[in-house]
Amino acid sequence: MKKILTIGKYTLKENISNKVFNGVLYFGILSIFFTTLLDEVALYEGGRVIRDSGLFLTEFLVMLITVYISSTYVIKAVAEKSIYLVLTKAVTKSKYIMGINLGIIYSVFCNVFVMGSILGFILYTKGQFDWWYIRALFFIGLKLSIVSTLGVFFSIISDSFVTSTIFTLFTYILGHGVMEIKAISEKLTGSVFQWVLDLLYIILPKFNLLNYRDYLKQGDTNYFMIVGYVLIYITCVVVATNIVFEKKRL
């Protein structure tokens, strides 16, 4: 466990020093400050417009960072030969993968915290900061944690920056449309397409459970079910990644 945590901390530090990581993060912070201008042009509820726009920017920009880092990290490590230095220090492939996933999840929540804190301060001055906003940030972090593990998985099976990034982005998009996929499947009873769509519905992440817009309104939320689903899904993806990586020749 200690080795996994060490790799996770190293991955986090390496991500923070990444120029693309910092560039997008700084752009995100600047964009959030620009959302305050929406208060001037909004006809009513300017604070709510700032909140919704800021949350959208937070998720979108952190998603871009997450996709880039997760879908290229292992490929980059292999290309630069740095992975061999780690694996020769009595670190198994499975521990290496778990450490990387942990480090990228650290990075996800770090980004969400930084951008969310700035937006939260702006909302506080507008009287729009409340518990529901914090909950929305938490669910954004959970959603992008799933994306990060999928990015690592696709980077292992594809060996290409382009294809792993495309697969990760498509999964992120399709994960928001799982209910539509299910609805289409029900109309294609008895066809091969129904089997394919049913399979997609099963394996795709259910991002509808983590849509922050649904949690900006007061209502009952089963946190144990949602967090449990995220942990189970991430565990399944990490296990699948380990199986593929163990059989992979480096």
C-alpha cells in the first residue's frame, strides 16, 4: 500500500509540473473570473447564472485536463523509459497502475478544489454560496475520477495518444446519454442493434447519476448508493486495466 501511495504522490507532483496542466488550470481560473461579467448582462438572477456557468466551466476544463493526463501518462512513461525505472524497484505492474490512477484522481480533486474555491468565493459575495454548490463540486470530482480511470485503461490498450484520447472523450460523451441509449434499445426489440445498445448501457458509466445540475436543488440523495457505484465502477476498470497491463509487453 505504501508503494501505491508513493507512486500516487509522485504522479500528482508530476502532473502539477506539467505545462499543459498548468496552462488549462490558469485559463480555467481566468474564465471563472470572467463569469462575473455575466452578472451585468443577465436580466435576472445574475448570481445563479454565474453559478451555473462557473460549474460548467469547472467540469469542462478539468475534464480536458483529466482526459489529456490519463490517456497519455502511461504512453509517455513508456516512450521516455521512465516506467522501467519504477518497475525495476520491486514495484509490480498492478501497484504501478493503482498508483497512477490514485495520483490522477488526486489531481482531479485538486483541480476541482482550486477552481471551485475561487468560484465559491465569487458566489459567496453574490449570496449564492450554499451546501448544494459544495455537493455539485463533489459529484463533478466523482464523475471525472471515473473518466481518469477510463483514460488510463484506453492508454494501455491503444498505445496511441490520439486513439486513447478519442476513446476517453467518446466515453465521457456517451456516459451522459446512457438513458437515451436505453430508450433506443427498447424500440429495437429482437435486433442485433438492441444487443449492442444493451451492452453499451451496461458497460458505460451512468453519468446521469452524477449530473451536478440535478443536485443544485434540494432533495433526497442516496450518497451511499452513488459513492458505492463510483467505487465499484472504478474498481472494475482498474482491475480490467491491470489484467491487460500484466499481459502487455513493454
